[in-house]
Amino acid sequence: MEVKKDINEIKRILKFYSIEDIIPEKYLKKLSIHYFKKGEIIYLSQNKMDYLYFFVKGRVKVYPLLENGKEIIIDFAEPLDIFGDVEYILGDKIYSNIEAINDCALIAIYSKDLKEILKGNDKFYALILKLLTKKLINNSVKLIDIQHKPLRERAMEFFRKVALDNKIENIKYIEMAKYLLVSDRHLRKVIRELEENGLIKKVGSTIYLK
């Protein structure tokens, strides 16, 4: 992780997402930008939440770590999003791991500064509520898709979410099958069909999107 204190860049990013009015000018000096490379962990499950993050660049995957050490992807996220809002409101530890799929940038607010920044800040709370509602709607859509959308379409959507430059390296079929709520055997059959139809190309453990 790389940390930068750049008020002008923070202002530019906030303005880009039309949220420049949620943090008073006097508090901008308390913010920083955290940069994460592909594969770096942004949040680690069961750790204390040190920062609330505005996710402003990149793609991430969200997953809990099971007792056997395996992971199950439960969601993907793209900007604009907030990480740590639920944990802060409930005063709890981090629920799930968040890992960078590609290079990511997040505006960080130190947890000890949050109470002061949020005090009487209705616009900030409104943004949190808006993004939480968005997550609930997305989860509802995902459940509907599981019931009604063909697996081949959901598989292609998964590939697009994790692909970098139309390429997925070291694909984990078991992890993918659990996310799509299907058997590993069924998923591999559909992937063969996608390749036969010319939508993807497999080379070893790498998949190329066409």
C-alpha cells in the first residue's frame, strides 16, 4: 500500500463524483489517498477497522475467509462505494476481506476522526444510506439473476468482473462455482460450451475473453 497526502487530488476526486460538499474544507487535511496493487488486501476479516474508505478507482472482490482457509467470493465492487460504513455504525470488526483485483485508489478517513467529521453532517449520512441501499438492490438483483438468468450469461459476467485486459489468469473454478451457486461439474460444462461458441479461449489455467 502507498499513502499520499494530496489535498488538491482529493478535491479533484470528490468533485468528479459530485460529493465535494460532504466533507467540510477544514477536515480535508485529515484525509489521505491509499493506493493498492493487484492482490493486496484492503480489509482483513476480523481486524479492527482503522479507516473508512471511499473507493474511487479500480475493482475489488469481497469474500469471507472460512475456517478451512478457503475463500468464497460474495461480491464485487466498483467505484463509487464506501467500505467500513457498516462496521463503524455497528462498532464491530471487519466482516469480510476486500482484495484489489487491479490497481485501486481509496480516499481514507482515519476512524478516530470520523466522529468529528460526521457530527451534524447530514449529507455524509445521506451518502452512506444511498450506497447501502444500492448494495441491497444489487444483492436482490443477484438473487433474481440466479433464478432466472442462464448460467452461461452469469459466467460471462463473472469473467468480465475479474478479467484484466480481457484475460483471467489462474482461474479458480471451485471459487467461481460457489459464487454462482452451481456445482463445479456444471460450471465446467458451461465453460466448455462458451469456448465452443467462440466467446472465450482457454490456454492452460488462463481464460481469454473474445
